[in-house]
Amino acid sequence: MKKVFILASFLITSFSTVAFIKEPAEGVYAQNVASVSIDKEVNIQDVRQAMKQWQEVVQTYSLEKPKYTIASLQAMGPAEFDQSYHWIISDLYQAYYTNLMDYSSQEEKGASIGNLREVLSHSFGLEKMLLPELSRADQDALNQLRLYIVSAIMEFYQEGIHDKLPGFFTVEGTDFAAYIDKYLALDDQHLDQLIRISLASSFAPEAYSFSFDEEMFNIPEELAYPSEQYEMYTITNGVFVQDVGGTTPYYFHVPTGEITEGHLASPDLHPLVSYNWSEVYGREIKNYYPAYQTQAIQTNAKKYPSDWTADQSQELVKAVKNWEVKMGQKYEFVTSATPLNFLGGDLPLKSMIISLDGQERKAYYQADQVKDNEINILMAMTDIRDQENPKPERHFYLFVEDKGQARVLITMEGPDESAIHHFKDTANSALDQIFKTIY
């Protein structure tokens, strides 16, 4: 672990420019956590609410017109908090300020920013564990601290991109607004799993790039249990490493909650050793996040066989010919063998990731069968090469089976920065009914 300068001292001087620091108020937790008597577990909705508060704050950051610069943050001086604030606020601010002031020589800049990013990561983990002890003022202070750190990281990263330094090839590694958007888009089950990984590893997905269920990564067969019992997540905590060595895979065993840590560049697998938060911060930190509830799981994941036939394909093609005349559009059916570039990305592929209903889903073109939560693309069509329609909008439709149900999905946009197309159910009831009748 890098040296983060976590100091258990409360002797912090002025920080008068920070507007959110308030006078002591009744009902706000004191810094002496031993005097706080709380018997409450954190639930997933509490966590979502705290995450949404940060989501709103980070969206105020402007890359073009940053409110804070490293120089202005250094000029503010250290922060001062009265005893109405939780002691962890003072600790995190002192760690932040110590590392911020180390940002001087070129040799120290990288280490300083790396340490600041770790303080940022810790702020999210500590908030989730200590949420019942934190007042809204504490949470506001945390979000303000995070905005300071994000501003410093972005300035440093932009300098590296401008100077064409190794590892500074894209701003994707610092898109903190995208991190939290993607994190909150997970359903409760997968959000809970990723939270547990982050608390055990100390690497918060709000601070580092993460992925879930990526097609390019396989779950190793050498794990202790059958691979279908695992969910795979990756966190890129080596932010200046340009190969897979900077990305760590975590395999979450759904029945037991056991987490295995791996390495994408080697077959090494070992149980994840939980981060000792209390040892790092020099006093007991009670984790209010609930213990994992073991779950039953089928040894063989549920699969959905497809009985879509060639006759159904021909029937759909004929029905679309009549429908497109009424629409004033001209469509062509495409396959994974003959994909077309739709506004910047080829569709359809034999195997791909799409975004649907706010979640990233695996999709396969005309698979014999798919697993639960996977999508089977039966047919695909687009008017991207329609030369007769004067309207600028173009469409790409997927006729799919989703957990045994027929759906017609549409996108009118190109892929996002992660090369993922975002689909939704069509609002065209006529086309939807055509497919469902044939299906």
C-alpha cells in the first residue's frame, strides 16, 4: 500500500473559506465516537442516497472552468472542525492537506496525486461503514473534500495529457461523474456485491474505474467453486499503468460471499485479505454495513433455449416490408456476419455488451441458448443506409428474446465512450405487435 499519511490528530487550524463548516448543533455526533450509542445497520437504499448526493456534487465540476486549482487549494490552508463533526472528517482532511502540500516538485507530484486518490477512495468506504454515525453536515464535508481532490487530480491529469506523458492518454481514467453514474446503474444485488469488494479491498468504484461482467474477461476454472456461481468485477487501481497489470479482477462467490482476488496477466488466485481500516486510522471503526446473507444458487445456471425458425425470420422480413412503407423508411436486415457501422460502432456482433434499462447486458446473435440475464438477438435491422428518407434520424432495431420474452429494442445513438450502444424498448406499438405475433 502507498503511504497515505492518515494521521489521528485533531490539531487542525483555520479553513475559513469553506462555507459548509457550521457552528456546533444539537443532535450532531461528537468526535468522541465512544460516546455514540448506535444500533443500526446500513441498508442498500441508505447507501444509494449517499451516493446520489455525491453524484449531484461531482456533476458541478467543470473541466473547462474548474472552481478550484491546486494552487488555490494549497492557499486555503488546513481545515478546522469543531466537535460537532465526526472525528473521521478531521482525519481525512488532514490526510488530504498533508498530501496536497507535498505536491511541489515534479518527482513528488505523481505520488502526491496517487495518495490523494487513495484518500478519496477511503472517504467512500468509510462513509458506507460509518453511515449511521454521520450527520448530513459530515456528509456535506465529505463531498466537499471529494470535490477538492477531484479538482486536483483532474488538473494533474490534464497537465500529463498536454505534456504527452506515459499513462496520460485519455481523460477516461478521471471521469468521476461517469464512475458514479455507472455504479448507481447497478441493481441492488450487484451494487451490494461491489460494495463488499470495495470495503474489503479499500478501492472504491467511485474513485477508480470498474467493470462488471465484461465479455473480454473469463472466470477462471481454477476457482474453488463452479464458475457459474461467481460474479466477476474488475477495478483499475493502477491508474497510470497502460496494460492489464493495473486492473485487478475480483470473483464474488454468490452463495457464500467469499471474494477471490486474481491477476489478469497471470493465473494467480488467492482469497482477498480484508483491509484493516481500524489499524490504518489508529482507532476502532465499527462497520455498520450488514454481514452477507448466504444464498442458495442453482449449480447449473438457468438457460433459455431458442426455437426461432427460418420460417419466422422470413415472415418477419415480409411484415417489415409493409410496415416500412407506412413509416416512410427503408430498412435492411443485417446479421453478425454482415454487421453495419451504426453511428460509430458495428451492429450486430456475435457477442457484445449493450446497455438496457440502465444495466449492461450480454447479448448474443442467434445463440442456440443463453443464460439467465443474457439476451438472444433473433433478428436485427437498420435504416442507416436509407438514402430516400430526408429526415436525419436513423434507427437500429434488435428483435430479441429476453428471459423467454419477446422484445423489440431500438437505439438512435452511436456508442458511448466504452463502445457500448444504449437500447430501449421501441415506442412503435405496430412494430412491437408484429414481432410478438410472429414470435
